[in-house]
Amino acid sequence: MDATKPFLTDIAELRRRARQHIEAGAVTGGYRGDRETVIKLLNEALATEIVCVLRYRRHYFMAQGIHAEPIAAEFLTHATEEQVHADQLAGRIVQLGGEPNFNPEGLLMRSHSEYVEGETLIDMIKEDLVAERVAIDSYTEMIRYIGDNDFTTRRMLEGILAVEEEHADDMASFLADLDEDWKAKRS
Ligand SMILES: [Fe+2]
Ligand SMILES: [Fe+2]
């Protein structure tokens, strides 16, 4: 092995490879992921995010009662952040040569989380917390699956996961303030 170049591919070889299959855009021969599977997973995550946008927006408009104002504001913030995630996922799907699935038909089937309206403010917060916990688990699994085969997708998913954890924490804090059963469970 040449000690001056411990691991890098020869520059001429890199240039030659980059010229091959230029129609594949950002996806080069060095891409190690199973592209079809990654795109499928990202589309499921996209559906999940869209369902979360819809649920949080519904909760924003329906939140009522004396405690509602700051919580409604948080629902709206989360809805906006879920939309950002949806856009990141759609963008990456296109970069990988796929098509983002925005079809409303089958949306709930593709989504990992559910769309539950909830009657009371506490119901809404609980449903949002459940949905966040689902998202946390599914993003964690996706990140483990991708491993070191697709660094860009993985970094994006890790960023989204961190935000979902914050979302879950926000919902848990509201429950700690509002819900007597929650207080009893935690003490
Ligand atoms: Fe999200
Ligand atoms: Fe979230």
C-alpha cells in the first residue's frame, strides 16, 4: 500500500467514476445504500410528517379552555416544524432519484403515526405525545438501518429525530402541568 495515500481512491479514478452515469445526479457509484428501500422508507416518513402536520393544525384550531393559549401556540409551532421535516424528506427523495408521494389516497396507511382528533385538550396532548413516540422509534430504526451506507440521509434523519424528541418532551411537560393521572404515575 502506498503510504502517502492510505485510503483515498486515486484522483483520476474518482474523476472517471464521476463522469459515468451523470444522469444519476447526486447518487454516485460510491453510494452504498439500497436506494429503493431508502426511498420507500423516506416516503413512509414523509406520510408520517404530513399526518403530524394535519393533526397538530387541527389541535391548534380546536384547543380550548383556560390553559389552551400557550399549548395552542406550541401545537402550531410543531405543525410548522413537521412541515419542515416533510420538505426535507421530499427533497432528499428527489436527490436520490425518487418521487415524493404526496397522494392523499393511502396517506394514513403509509404513515407510521395515527390521526386522532381527541376530545379534550389533555386528549390532544396525549395523542400528540403518542405520535411523537412513534416517530422517535421509527426514525431511530431508520437511522440504524442506514448505518454508514448513506451519510447525508442519516444526518438529516438524526436532525429530525432530535426535534421529535424535543416535541415529545414539550408534550410531556404540558401533561405534567395539567393531568392529575400523569402526576400520579410519575410520583
Ligand atoms: Fe417531524
Ligand atoms: Fe414531532
